[in-house]
Amino acid sequence: SQTIHQWPATLVQPVGSPLSLECTVEGTSNPNLYWYRQAAGRGLQLLFYSVGIGQISSEVPQNLSASRPQDRQFILSSKKLLLSDSGFYLCAWNQGEEKLFFGSGTQLSVL
Amino acid sequence: KQEVTQIPAALSVPEGENLVLNCSFTDSAIYNLQWFRQDPGKGLTSLLLIQSSQREQTSGRLNASLDKSSGRSTLYIAASQPGDSATYLCAVPTTSGTYKYIFGTGTRLKVLA
């Protein structure tokens, strides 16, 4: 069966520090991978998606970036965090037009 | 541009009641619609996926319907239980030919024991 792992679960970082969130999927190959952000009281905002290794599409201009160094690994990064980067970050995957499966999320607080 | 609306934003019901959650979308040219459940501080759990050719899907006490022509979907929960308390979100794909999903802001459900 397929599983998705996302870590860390919580993270507190000072403004201006770097960020690296990692997501891995097991039990499938060539998945579509997604990074979403959920701000308090708001819906999910798609940040990046990837349909293959090295293929990254950005949905929202910002100081975040994403990379897919391996087929089932998706990384969200920032060189310098802003206060506005605080939020709940979710990684997800699916195959084609099938169901979306989400990781357990990372609660990021930038202070 | 696809937009998704969920009404009501919050709902509180006594245990055992049947209830309906609503989801509306502006562009009816979708190929599926998904319903998710989110517990506080957790990720989303997929509940049901309805293909554009289907009118409804059922899983246990959950039944989701889809009316593409009117841009609406409903999630019916039968015999609600306190364990059903969560936020329920619907999502539809964009119509730009990629697999990106647009989410509603959700309905926060509380089932009282």
C-alpha cells in the first residue's frame, strides 16, 4: 500500500532563517506531488506541483521554492523566512485523475 | 477561473441527526470532485471521489452527489456521531488541463453527544 511521510510535524523558526520541509511517498512510482499551505481560517492554497523528477510548477510568486530530486521525494525550501510564511504546510500525491492523498502536515511558526 | 464555495461555514447538530453539506463550483467543466475530512491540526483524509460521469458515490454512512450542470455537490451524512466532528472540504480540479485542485474553505461540523 501507498504511504506518504512528511516531517517535521512542527517547526518554529526565526525570521530570516532557512527552511527545508521534506515529503516522501512509498509504494507508487511517478506520482504527481503537491505542496499546499493552509493559513488559519482559510482554505488550502496550492504552492507547487510536480509531475516528474525536476519538473516543478509554481502557483504563487513568493520566497519559497520546491525541488524533486528523486521520483518520490518533494522538498519545500526557503533561503530566508518571512513572518507571512507561517502556516500549516501539507504535502500530497496522486496518480493521474485519482484521489489526492495528504501527509500529516507541518505547522510552521515564524517568529 | 474556478471558484469553490462551501455553505454553511460551521454546523452544530445533535447526535443521530442526518445532515447535508453543500459545495458549489463556478465552472462545470470538471472531470471529478473530491470530498475530504480534516481533523484539527491534521492532514486531509480523502472520503469520496465522484467522476464527472457519475451522479453519486457512497461509502458507509456517507453519500456524495454531483450535479455538474448546476455546479453543485452535496455530502450527506446519515445518523451523525460525535466522531464525525471535523472540517469537511470539497475540491475540484482546474480546467486548465493539469491535475491541480481548488479547495473550498470547508464546513466545520460539530456533532453533540
